[in-house]
Amino acid sequence: MIEVFTPVPPALTEIHGKTYVVPSWQEVAKGTTLDMISWQRPVFVAPTIITKHVSKYIITIYADGRVTCDCPGYTFRRKCKHADAER
């Protein structure tokens, strides 16, 4: 059994005498059929984003630890007291 991890269903194509599973372009043995392929869909997880309102500004905290602010100080310097307070 050939395992294929793609978000779209696999298909077979033959180019220059070689057989491939697309869209991953994995080379397979000649004579392979779709019944011989195990299609695994990847699991997509939406990133966690937390939004906070600090006075009149909006602080955004991303899943990877980044903190952003929409105040003028952060917009120009990429650093402000609002974002530093959330780190």
C-alpha cells in the first residue's frame, strides 16, 4: 500500500515511461492503480490568535509567541509598552 499525504485526491500519470502519483509527484511502480494508494488528508489546525483591547489600542498575541500592537509607537519602531506588557 502506497501512502500519499495531500489535501486533494491523488491521481496517476505516466510521463516518459514512468508512473507518478500527483500532486505529490511520487514515483510508483508501473501498473500501480488507485486502489493501491492510501490517501491521507493532512490535518489543518487554525492558529490561535488572542486579541486584547488596551485603552484605545488592540494587542494581538499569536500562537508562535509574537505580540503586535496597532499603536503608532509599534507601527514605527516595532516596540511599545503595550506589547512589552503582554510578553
